Amino acid sequence: MTKHARDIVSRVRPTLVGRARESELVVAALLADRHVLLEGPPGTGKSTLLRQVADSLGVGFRFVEGNAELTPARLVGGFDPSRVLQEGYSPEVFLDGPLLEAMRLGALLYVEEINRVPEETLNVLITVMSEGEVSVPRLGIVRTAPGFRLVAAMNPFDAVGTARISGAIYDRVCRVSMGYQPFDEETAIVERALVGIDSAPDTAWITKMVEVVRRTRQHSDLRVGSSVRGAIDAARVAASLSSLRGVTCSDEASCLESALVALSGRVRLREGVSRTSDEVIEEIWRTVFESPRGSTDSGKAPAP
């Protein structure tokens, strides 16, 4: 078991930037046959980590996007109406949903943004985690095959459209908290995302844009800041825009406009703030890009 776990982690690490501790915790929990919940703000690599771990484990992976429309029927599955008229209610005409597919195959069921899922749907998951089975009307009881585990991700409760997860869920999962990564790791993530892109910004430019993104997480006028995806998008837009205009990425107008395009929709203003998100982003951008030193020691956000 120990050697197997180490082999899995060794296969996961090269595919990720950082996240060594989280990789070990997730692998250990899954090998211990436990269900896992990753909790953290958007853009912290929760989905990427789980997909890489599942791939390294060599097990099936069924993806479900958590939202208000994820009803128990969509999760479990249902009978094909046209075939029911001809053949009646039989197991052959039942169309498995992602939950039953994962249960029958002994695969991982990945539920993204589980705190957006309706309570009645969560109750189905609680039953499966507790009893290892689910009862489907006219189909019968479906039991989990060995290896089935629920892996879920969720954003902090104060995100719009989310709800509190009941204690019944927390009592049945191993929770791993994922906050924003250190500055050097976020810089490396952006650099990796730009490999092979013509006219990509240089390291100095990327360093400053990552700093802009990190400062959005602590600005007094912003309730929600940007994830590292904002820096990736800003860099990609800057590369494209500089080629279009025949200038370099260091061109002030193109650089600022790339930041505004990439970040203004990602941040959320605090209640009562009279400024626009564009004005806040421009202020942060000028502080960083017009600074002779381009300080990179701020922007670290607390874990959720």
C-alpha cells in the first residue's frame, strides 16, 4: 500500500504546480476508501487536482456539475419513456445517470460545486455514502461496486448562489482545504499556460500581472478578487493584442486594457463602493506596473 501510494503521488506531482501536500492528502484518503471534499475559492486547482489523481489511480471518473437544476432524477437516471411504452418497466430500459454509472463501475463520482446542489439531491448522496446503495422505484436497489467514492469540490459559502452544506455531508467526507497558492507557484502556473504561444509576455511582465491579480484579493473596495486564471487570461490577451497592434506586451495601453478585459468581470465590489471595477483594476495596475520595483510580496489570501 505504501509503495502504491507513493507511486500514485509521484505520477500526480509532475502534472501540477505545487500542491504536494494536497495531493498526498487526497491520495491517502481515496486509498483509505474515504469520500473527499475539496474546499476553497475558485481557481485554486480543485478540479485539476482531482482529475489528475483519478487518472493516476487508474479508475473511472464521472463528472457532475453542481447547480440548482441537478435533480435526483438527473443524478440517478430514469426509464426511457418511449421504450417503457413498448417493453414496460424493466432494467433494460433504464438509463443510468452519472451516480449509478459510478456506483456500478466502482468509479469516482466528482461533483463540482456541491454547495449549489439542491437539498433533496444531496440527500441521495448522503444515503449512498452511508449505506453504499440507492433504492430506485421500479428498478430496485443498486449497490456500489468496490472502489466507488464521492469526490466533491465547493467554493466558500459567501459565494453567490451557494448554500450551507449540512453536517451530514461533512460527517461523511474527509475535507481538504485549498487556498490560493504562493506567488512563485502562481507565476509558474501562468508561465506553463503560455508555453507555445507566440508573442507571449516575458517573465518580468508575468510577475507583475500575477501581483496585480493577488492584490485584487486584498483591496479594500473588493469583496471577491481574481484567481490566477485572471493572470493567465490577461497574458494571453496581451500576446494576441500586441500582435494585432504591432506593439510589444509592454505597451502601456495594451497591457492595461488586457488587465481590464481579464479581471474586471472576475472581481466583485463591496456594497456601497461608488467606483467601478475598471477603476479599481486600473488603480492596482498602475501601482504595480508603474512602480520601479514592482513589489511582489502582497496579495496572499487566507485559506477559506
